[in-house]
Amino acid sequence: MPLFTSRSNSSYKGLSPDGKIKMTIEQFKVWLMREYDADKDGRISKNELREAVRAAGGWFSTWNSSHGIKSADKNGNGFVDENEINNLADFAQKKLNVQIVPC
């Protein structure tokens, strides 16, 4: 499954020279919440992040999703919420083949 599916209305800014999909932080938030926040609670769980890792073609999705939640979840509740989404964007740049670019 490609990073941006046909059901996604998100547009992105193209590809970087190293093949990463370029998007703004706002596009990243919209993509992640629209496509992977399965219960629509405004937070990303480890299972929801696992699906995003798989969709991006990432290996070891269970390990990567656990690591992503741990690195982004600063309040320790097991979810990534709006206040922690920038931390998750840092993880995505390393593991989800994404490059966050300025608006």
C-alpha cells in the first residue's frame, strides 16, 4: 500500500533527491489523522502507528511503532496527541520515508 492512497485527499510537495515524500507538518498531521486514526479520538495509538509504518513500506512495523510511540509520547499515556505530533514527525522522518518541509 503506498504512503498516500487513492482515498486520501492529501497532496504533497513531491519527492526529495533521496526518494522521501516531502510534506509540511500540517499535511503530515492531516494524513496521519485522516488515514490512521481508526477510532477518530484525535490520538495515534501504537496499533494505528503500526498501520502507518506498514503502509509506508516500513520493516519491523511492530518494533517501529512501539519505538515511535515511546519516542513521541512525552506524557507517557501510550498515545500521541496533538501536543506530541511534532515528536512523531521526527520519528516519521527517520522511519516512514517522510521529509517535513517548511510551508
